[in-house]
Amino acid sequence: MKVKEAMHKGVEWVGPDTPVKEIAKLMRKLDVGCVPIGENDHLIGMVTDRDIVCNGIANGAFDASKTSAREVMSKGIHCCR
């Protein structure tokens, strides 16, 4: 199987300073469980619904409108063409 046969097309990405609340709204709108995070035209991470729960909500004092993607995202993401 080739990547193009399994990939999701038309992906939207956001910057690392995007509030988690906006990312959650985007996930709902697009019916997806993750959003890529980009900076300077490079992929730097992903925010998944699990990241929001485990790295945000479960850590205590969490405000989705003030917490940024950078604070909860999974780093070290690889991409391919």
C-alpha cells in the first residue's frame, strides 16, 4: 500500500500559538482527531484529541482559551511525500 492510498487529503494546519479551544473547534468542524502544527512552513508537531486530554485537562488548571498548541502538542512528527 502506498501512502497516497491511506492519507487524508486537504489537511488544514495551524500555528503553535493557536489556542487549544480553536483547535478543538477545528477538529469538530472537520470531523478529525488531530491537527498538524506548523511554523515557518515546517511541520513541528500534532495536536490530537488525546493530547488535549492527557497533556491539558488531566494536568490540572487548564484553560482551553489560554493554553496554546505548543503546550500540549506531540513533537517529533515526521512527514513524507
